[in-house]
Amino acid sequence: MKKRLGFVSNSSSSSFIVAIKKEETKICECCKQKIGGESLVQLIRQSTEQSLSSDTELDYVFDNAEELMQTLKEDWGGSNALIDGTIAKLPEGDYSFLVGDVSYHDSVTKELLNKPGVINIHRGK
């Protein structure tokens, strides 16, 4: 497991933290299939694994906000403004949280991260 010192934002990729409501399901406008909840988490996981870009990577999938907060604090060495700002944006309810990096060239994963039902908590510029 890699240690983060903060979010990445460079010429080829940016970091993200997204929340996906576990039981929420939507109909995809493109393919008309049901997506959302755990199926959307699985699609993002598969997309990052199959990405041709080495800059796309899914670092963590958490089942709850407490696991996310604990890992952020452990990886980043305590509390800082970035962690506090991220924690303040966490939605209440039954969500899965995904943390990773997406390449600017990975249009499939970027599109999945912008699907209905995906709450962007942090996105590098």
C-alpha cells in the first residue's frame, strides 16, 4: 500500500475521493443499464484495473466514512486543513468511498466518476 502525503495534481493525472450511495441505482443514459450502488463501485474498480494508463489507479474502497477518515489521518500523519476539509464534505448515510488517481487520458474512468449518483468529495485540478 502506498502512502499519500496529499492529493496529486500534475500534467497527467489527478486524485479523487468519491462517495457512492450503496443502495442507489440509476439508469445509464448511454447504455440504458441499471448502474449505481455496488455495481457502480465495481465498474469503477474494473475500469481502473483495465486502464491502459499507468496513472489511473484505485487505491482504496471503503465501506464507511470512519474507515476513510482513519486511513486519511494515518496516511497523511494526523490532521491538516486538507483532511479536515475532506471530512467536512462527507455525506451522511450508507455510502462506499473510493480513493485513487485518474489519468487525464482515461476517458472511461473519468466518465464513470461523473455518473449520476457519484458524489465528488475531492477532485484534483
